[in-house]
Amino acid sequence: MSRSEWITITSFIAGLLVALLALYGQYLSLSKAAQGAFMITLATLLSMALTVLAIAFLVFAGIRNLRDALRAKRLRDVMEDLRKEHAEALKYASAEKLREFEKRLKGAAFPLIVSGRLRLLAEDAGWLWGELVRIKRENDLGVHGFQNLTHPFTNELSPEIPQRGASFSWQQLSLLSFRERYKHHRLHVIELHLSSEMISGELEILKATIPNKMSLTEFMSMIAGHSDKLKDIADRFEAPYVDVKHSVPGAIGAAVKPTGPSVPRSDQ
């Protein structure tokens, strides 16, 4: 409290004491009857003053409460406006993120589709390799007869156009069935080869038609290497999206497990 405020309060208290002393002196100078009338008048005035003070206090409290209520309303309005602005900002930001995600997803669609087809073809190559393993194993056992399968894809063992009414051994029938599956597999590879520059000139199967003079061992090695190469190219297609692959459990390339025989890598 400053010095001027102390002086003001002290002066007020001194003036009040002087006024009370003056009233008391005036009271003592009156007669008994006048003193009674003076006390009645003084009590009335004090009662009126207290009433006025009470009314003034109530009016002041009402005004202050009304002011606080208006201030609280203004604050609520400001907070509501801020909440709406924040909600609009979040909505806009979410829409922007969604548009960006859709844009990236559309850009990733073709590479990931090609990658999926490559992995499916790699699984099919695993089946082809496993089928050759089965034919060789059953032929070596000789349960249903033995035939020299050193070069199984010559025109004699696996003719491109079988003659009508000709009889075939089970080895020849199995090789003919294998040839049809292999032919369709190769057509799908050629289709991908023509639609994407990333697999241009990399696959030996593009040159390996049937009939041919390759030995069974050479052909099986080619199929195993072909399966490995398809998986490697699929990995290359997925490389730009490797963060998605590692952040989502069981994502690209991990959800589909080959169901056919496992193919050893060509370098093993």
C-alpha cells in the first residue's frame, strides 16, 4: 500500500472519530427528553443508511455477476469458434493426407501388381521344378517301367504335335502334361516381359522352348534359377515401398507362401 493511500485512510478514520465526538458532545448538551428524541433520530438514520448500503451492495453484486456471466459467455463463444476452426483444420489436414495417400497408392499400383504376378509365377515355377523331380524319382524307381530321361524334351519323348492314336508311356504322358503347363507359364512370363522394361532380357526361359536338347539336369537348374530370378525382380519392384513392407506385419510378399515343392536356389 502506497503512502498516499495510508494518508487517505488515516484522514478518513480521523474525520469519522471527530464526527462521532461531535455527535456525542451534541448529545450531552441536550436535556433528557431531547436526548431520547436524538437517539431515536440517530437510530432511524443509521437504519436507513444500513438499508441503503445493503441495497447498494446487492445492486453491485448483481451488476458484477451479470458482467461475469457476459464475460463467461464471450469466452465460451471464443472457445467454440476455436474448436470449430481446429476441427476444420483437422478435417482439411486429414483430407490432404488422404489425397496424398491415394496419389501414392495409385503410383504404386502398377509396380505392386507386377510384383504380385511375378511372385505367383515364381510359385508356379516351383511347381514345375517339383513335377520334374517327381517324374525323375518315379522313373528311377522303375515301378511302372524305366525310360532314359537324360534329354526328356526331345521331339521323340515330348513331341510338339502328338500323332492321333499313338500310344505313350507314362513318362511321355507326364512330360506332355508338363510341356503344356510350361508353355502357359512361359506365355505369362512373355506377357510380363513385354509390359515392363524392368524384366527385359533377364530370363533364360524366354529362350527355352520345348522341344529342346537340354538335359534333365540342365532344365531343372534353369527352372530353379528362373524361380529365383522372378523373386529377385519382384523384390526390385517392391524396393521403393520397402518402408510399407517393413511397417505392416505380413505385408507385401509375405502373405502368400508357396504351396508347391520348395525350390533350391540355383547357386546351391
